[in-house]
Amino acid sequence: MTVLRPRPLVAGNWKMNGNKHSARVLASIIQGYDAALRNKVDLLICPPATLTVTFGVVAVGSGVYIGGQDCHTKASGAHTGDISAVQLADSGATYVIVGHSERRADHGESNEVVRAKAMAARMSWLTPIVCVGETRAQREGGNALDIVREQLKDSLPETACGSDLVIAYEPVWAIGTGLIPTIAQVAEMHAAIREVLMARYGEAGAAIRILYGGSVKPDNAFDLLSVSHVDGALVGGASLEAADFLGIAEYYR
Ligand code: 13P
């Protein structure tokens, strides 16, 4: 039986980096996203919220999607400093990252809050990218699979039809460190995530993209992206340079 793989997605998470001049980087990414690549892979850039509108304008007609890095659980109201999914959609975003480990650590976000954010995103027709991943201590303690299964159980939205949900597996210890799991560890984790998705959503679970994130660079991307059930990457540092980001997407050409 041929197993259909979902259309891959290479996403850049710019975190708290970039300024009004960074539209040049996006323009270079768009320039390199030629017809051959557009045929094979989706590209997404999630800049800081201050740049969403500008980036949305620059990306019009290019096929490159723009996303947010977080959203509130509510659509509007007295929540100083927060941004809602409705506002992100209004600013030109079509995706939003929720539950990134930096949000979970810096802002104490629980799985339940992450789930509420994912649901809020979908209410605004944004595709949530739900992030999960174990710490170094959890990996060394042999608990990585259980931890991630538990995060998924409580962070995932109740329903999904396939393309309306993306999962990103990002081992916390691999983020910004240059360390990556072995190919066997990535394969084992992504297969386990696929199992959870199939059990939860039935056939739709096969169409949900599972991204790997954590120190993805052009020189390791080809190994990581070739792993079964790795449907793309969530890229931090290497998404800030057009050549590096495109170098990762090249895998799909
Ligand atoms: P790095 O690619 O910089 O390790 O960051 C990964 C990440 O956290 C993407 O969300």
C-alpha cells in the first residue's frame, strides 16, 4: 500500500528577532521560492507580531504564508500586551504557533492553555502549529515518549480534519544548542506522534503534518527531513537568513 505523505511545510519561527528592515530577508526568500519549490513544499514565516502586517503585504501573491508566534485564548478584551487569533488573521496571518517550549517555560503555559489557544486559532481560520517536546532530563530519564504523548493528549484540539492542524516536535534540549536527536530517536518519536493522531482523529490523522524542530540547518536538514513521518521543519535561527532557510527547503526540490 502506498502511504500518501502530507504536503510538506518548512516554517520559520523568528522569535524575538527582526525589525522593519527585515522585509528584505522575506523578499529574498520569496525570490528563491521558484515554481519547482512551490510545487513541492509550503513555506511559512512567523515574524514577531510587529512585522505581521508588513510581511503579509510583502508576501501577497508569493505563496509564502505568514503566521503568528502565539495567540490569546480569547478573541478580544482586557488583556494588555496580548494578541488574539482574530487579530492575527486580520493582519494577514494564516498560521499561528502555540505551546512553543519558550512560551511554556517563560509564561507558564499549561497543556490546557495550549489547547484553548489552538481552538481559538481554528475559530479564526488560522492553522495552529502545536509544539511538544521533552527536556534533556526527561530524555535522559527515558521518559521522552510518555511526556510527548501526555502533552499531545492535553494540548490537541478536540477535532481535526487534516490540513487544519500541524504538530511540531521540538526537543527542548535541541533548541538553539546545535544538538539534534539521532535519526532513530526522531523516527521513533514521529511514529509515536502519528499513532496518537490516528487514534484521536482516525484517517484525518494521516494528513496532519508533523514537523521536526530544534537546530535544523541546511547541513542536517536532508537527514532529518528524510525520516518517515517528518513532514517538514520548524526552524529558528536558520530561518533568519534567506539562504539558510531556502537551503533547508531545497530538500524537497
Ligand atoms: P533553532 O532552530 O534555533 O534551534 O530553534 C528551533 C525552534 O525553537 C523553532 O521553533
